[in-house]
Amino acid sequence: MRHRKEGRKLGRTTSHRRALLRNLATDFFQRERIITTLPKAKELRPVVEKLITDGKRGTLHDRRKILAYIQTKDVAHKLFEEIAPRFADRNGGYTRIIKLGYRTGDKAEIALIELLGSEFAATEKKPAKGKGRAKKAAEPAEAKDTKAAKAAKAKEPKEAKPKAPRARKPKAEETPES
């Protein structure tokens, strides 16, 4: 029984799990947001928040701890110089986890974990891949004209076309016997 045992094993050995969290933390501080599975995001959150708190204190011991955990010096420098001062007046709760749905291949639950205050400007929607989208984006005025023309045609009375009689299958009783 695993009563009162904290943390998820994530299907990995201890060393593999520790390396995974170090890689995720390094990428997280580099990009300030990553998309991963929900259990990994929930395991990453306390690790990242403790590192930010250490970065806020900024003592020599804290710097050495962070440099031992984060894999590149550039990212550790970014943590000390940019990220930690941003949260100087905040006591914890530096990250947000947003559920994004399920991955198509294995239906694993996907989540976005990001730093608070790192909301990027809403980017314009990218046109869908295909031939038709580029034409629609290039000619929006003509599209409105065609919609108006279609609406005018819909209001006109349609001519009645004579329907051809349906061919009927003969029933078993009506078939001639030989």
C-alpha cells in the first residue's frame, strides 16, 4: 500500500525521473511555458516554484543549488535576472496549469504550464493548410459579393423540373413462371 507517499513515479526509475524534471525545468525557464502531459506538469510545478523562491533569495548557496539543478548557465542567469525579480512581491503561486485536452495517439491528458505574467500577445490564427484558405484570405471583398449573389438567386423562384418515374423492382409473386 502506498499510503502517504507523495509524488508520482511517472513510469520511470528515480534517476530517469530526476533527469526528466531537470530537463523540463530547464526548458520551462527558457521558454516560460511548455506543453506536456498533466501528471508531468503537476510534478514540475513544485520543483519550479522552489527554484524561483531560491532565485528570489539569491544567496550564494541558492545560486549554487540552482546552477546544480538547471542544466545551462544562460537559463540559470535568466532565472536570477529576469524571472525572480518579476515575482519579488509574490509569495508562491508563480505558475498556472491549463488543461488542453487529450493527445490523439494515446489519449494522454495534455496541459500547458506557464509562468504568471508571461501571457504572450494573442497571435493571429494561422490559415489552415490547404489550397482554398489562401484564396479566401486574398479576396475577402469578392467573397461578400458572391454571398450576396447567392442570396439573390435563392430568392428567385426555381423552375420545376419534371421527375423521371422510378423503376420498380418486380415482386416475387409477379415474376412469370417458366
